[in-house]
Amino acid sequence: MEFVYKVRDNQGRVSEAFAQAESANVLKIRLQARGVDVIDIKERTRPQALRLDTQESLDKVVALFEQITLKDMVVFSRQFAALVGSGVSMLRTLYIIVDQCPNKKLKRAIDDVRRLVESGLSLSDAMTRQKGIFDSLYISMVRAGEAGGILSEVLKRLADFLEYRQKLNQKVRAAMVYPSVVLLVAVGVFWAMLTFVLPIFEGLFKNIGGELPAYTQFLISLSVAARSIWMVLFLIACIVGAFFLRNYYKTQQGKLHIDAIKLSIPLIGELIRKVSIARFSRTFGTLIQAGVPMLNALEVVKDTAGNAVVSLAVQKIHEEVRQGGTISKPMTRDKLFPPMVTQMVAVGEETGKLDDMLEKIAEFYDMEVENSVDSLTSVLEPIMVVLIGGVVGSVVVGMYLPIFTVINQLR
């Protein structure tokens, strides 16, 4: 049966919603388990059903376009850890988080998890059914926390890890935003000068007569092409090329090839390498601390590496460990890992403190990433200034060359 109910939460707010239950008493017991005050429960009528179904449809549409950020997952994990650690039951915890979650897409996913847990599934199995919400790392750590009875502690570690990953992503974006914006401005200025400024001088050059310098003639030809159908065809070709490149990147070979090219780019490639090592160390160490088995942890690290070259390196480590070998041995054969990293991992294996060593490696490379971002920004700033100056200057020189030629002829 379907019922419409009104409840009052701990802050005194009254809310209305609908739910399915065997009877009104069963629904009342279920709502009271959430720690709310039940005001009224009635069987759902047709107008109420229509209104609530419309609201639910709108929520589904909003959830379809809404993105779940790392910040949302951090808040969810911290709330979950705090409530479970305080002795609140699993179901009541999920009810409370659903009521307070501002992200509609995540709210629907948590509500689905709550229903599955209520029907008898474990928390990790319920999360597995939420496609695209909880990744393999999150599910593996929750499963390890359930098995070891340390779910609250594992959720705190997850929140710390996600917070770290958010900060790392912000650092990398900060390094990429400045050159990207400046490059777009440079292209925009060059296109505007070719399209609007140079045609004015083109008419002036025709009135003056005489033979134009080769560089000026080249710029005029480029300006004519920029205002013709060829520019449209060029833009279409760029869009088609980007589409095929994106599809190629989705293949295993294409991803490996393009990620290898990224690592070989001067300055930026070194930053990507340091970010990959920091992420590998942090993820691997977090999983081991949570009690995830070594092979399962390596499998998760491989899937969440974010770079195909790193994934391939972790796959080789996984094969070595599966056959009874060590982690450090295949790392020494891979140029991706610096000697310091492999030596610290070897020491961690020998002393039985691999998670501590991985934590220290992650902290060291966090600082390295910060230094690399600062260095990259300081190097790129003058390069970008020179680039914009060169773009503008090249067009200005091309426009004034014929004038100098005419002056010489008059002399």
C-alpha cells in the first residue's frame, strides 16, 4: 500500500513525502526508527499521488543532469563515519543522511542503498548496485570495514583520502588553467586581427599599389582564408578530428598511446608523473591500512590510476605478487618509478610497514606536486606573455612593412 506521511525532524521542520508499506503501523515503526516525530499517516489519494509523482519526476530530471563532486562524497563519508561511530544504527544513519543530502543525484543513490540494506543486503553490496556513484576503491574499503568491524574508521580514512584527491585535482587544474586561458586569448586576438583589422589595411595597400612584401601577402592570404568557407571547413575538420581522437582514447591501445605522449611532454609530463606516483602511493597505502588484501588492493589501484601507463605498471606488479614475488622488484624495472620510491617500498616490505612507507612517499610527492605547480606557473608566465606579444607583433609588422616600402620608394 502507498501512504502519504508528515514528520517533524529534530530541528522542528515538518516535511511531507510518500512511501510504500504493508500497513500504516509498519510505516510508523519504520519512520520512528529514523528518529523523527510522526505527525500523520494517510493512504495516498489520487490528487496527492499525482502531485508527489510530479515532484518525483522533477527530482529525477534534476538528478539526471546534476554531477556528484568529490566534495559531496567527502561530506557523505564524514557524516556516515560520525553517525556510525556514535553508535547510531546503519538504517537510521542512512535515513538521516538522505534527509540532509543537498545533491539530488547522490540523495537518490543513498536512498536506494538504504532500501537495499533494509531488504537484507550488506552496505558494500548495496553500493555495488549504484552504477557510476561508488567506485571500486570505495566499495573495497567499505567491504573491508564491514569484515573487520571497523566501518567507522574506514569511512574516516575514505573521507581523508577523497579530501586529499580533491586538493590534488585542484593543484593540477591551477597549473593548467593559466596557460590554457592565455593560449585561448592569444588565438582569439590573432583571429580578430586577421578578420577585422587586416582587411582595413588590405584596402589601403591596394590603393597605394606596388608589390607587397611576401610576409604581408601571406598574412592577407591568411585573412582571406579566415573569412571564407575554408575556415568553416577547417573548424568542421577540427571537430571531427577531436571526435575520432576521443573515441580512439576510449580504446585500450589509444589510451596507452596518448597517456604515454602526455608523460613525454616537457614540464607538464613530469608534473603528471609526480601526480600519478602520489595517487598510486596514497591509494595503495589507504587500501592496505583498511585491511584490503594485497592482490585486491593492487586491482583497485590499477582501475583508479587515472593513467594507462601507470595502470600497466601496476598490472605488472599485480602479476609478480600473484606469482609469489615482491612489489619492489617489478617497480625497479619500470622507469615510471624513481629509485627513491622503489627503495622505500622495498624497506616497507622487509620491515612489514609498507603502509607507513607508502604514506611517506605520498606526503613527499604531495610537496613535489606543489613545487612543480609553482615552478610550472613561474616558467609559463613569461612564455605566455612573449607568445601574446609575438602574435600581436607579427601581425603589426606585416601591416607596416608595405608602408616602409612606400616611404623608401618615395625617397
